[in-house]
Amino acid sequence: MNPFSYLFAYLKDVKNLATHFLVGVIMLALLLFVPVDIHIRLAVLAGVVCLNVARMRLEGRNRSPGHE
């Protein structure tokens, strides 16, 4: 698979979209009240992406036909 198909599969997952939406809303709300450094915001975003990728891999492994 090429990187674009991985990106498409990642963005197609409803749980990932909901998580990114919630994190984005929280970051916007914090930005209004607490100035957050761009490095911290990028680190939080990277953490969310890594956790979602790990979750997708675990769910895929649990859904495999040979795994019960």
C-alpha cells in the first residue's frame, strides 16, 4: 500500500475523526483562555495520531480471522 491509502484509511475511520474533532475543539477553547505554545499543540496532535494508529492496528489484529 502506498502512504496515501494509509492516510485515506486513517481519515476514513469515524473514531479518528471524532477524536481529532474533540482535540481540535479543546485546543481552540484553550487557545482563547490559555496561550499554549505551538510545540505543545503539535506534540498533543502527534500523540493523538500515534494513539489512534496503535488503536487501529490492535483492532485490525483482533478482527483477523485466525485470532479469537
